[in-house]
Amino acid sequence: MRLHLDAGSQMTACELSRLRALLRAWLCAPGGGDLVVPGEGALAWRDAVVTGVSDWSSLFEGGSCAVDFTCYDPVAYGTARSCTGVELEVLGTWPTLPVVTLTATAGTAVKVADDAGRYVLVEREFSSGDEVAMDFAAESVTVDGEGASADVCVESAFFSLSPGAHVLTFSGCSAHEVAWTERWL
């Protein structure tokens, strides 16, 4: 990617030098960061690290340099979406891992299943109104903010949603929401 310094003649050489130092600090994120490329819409690449920078073509106005990024997660993340119905459409070209939030009814189990028969079943005593959050990426469950992964049935599978139409079924709850982020490869 080419980075252009187009400050015009409104900046002094000292101000341009400070701006270049600020740009270096922004680009030097040892832990990685999100990379959003101009013109790529709402897509962001995560875990992007600067792995090379060329010299500036000019230290004054109109200077540019080449910046090389390595994206350790090759998937681009797009729009965050959610659905409170049972039918949903996943866009993108790569499977996504949802977060499912359920409002439990009084009982001993809550369950979410996909149209392929995969499911996540949580068995424990629920009070009416308990909030159950299932994070499929982290393969974890909380009930009212407290860890409840130990209550996940052994046969459960935290499944991904591939691009396309899906029909999910929910039991043991009075309301639900499925949230996901579109992913592109």
C-alpha cells in the first residue's frame, strides 16, 4: 500500500517531521491492529502488522512511501448484523461464528439448533428472564454474566454459519437474538 503525505505548503519542515513520526507511531502496533483499506467498503482485516516500510520519496510536501502489511487473519470482516427471527441470511464468502442471546423461561434447559442438526444445549435450573449468552467463537456460555460453560451438554457443537440462508430453532426461551459479522475471503 502506498502512503502519501499531502499536507500542501501549509506545514513547515518541522511540522512535517512531527507528522511523519506520528504516522510511524500509528503504524507500529506490535500486537497488530485492524486494517481498513480505502475503497474496500466496510471491510476490515484483523491482526494486521506492518512488516516493511520504504524510505520517503521526499521529506517535504508530496512525499510518499510504500507500507507492507501482513494480515495474520486472512479473513476480512464486514458488516455486523443481527436477527430476532428464526430465518436469517448470512452474506459474505466465509463462515461466521455467531453470538446467540436468549431470554430463558423457567426450566432446566435452553437450546439453539441449526438446520443441519447441530446444536448447543445448556442444562441447568433457569429462572424466567435469565439472560443466556452463547459465544460460538469463544465456545463459551454465560448466564446473567456469570460463566456457565460447565453446563453445556457434552454433545453440543458450537457451529458456524456458512454464507446463505439458515433456519434456527430455539427452545427453553421466550426471546432470542443472533448476532454475527459478515466475513469475506
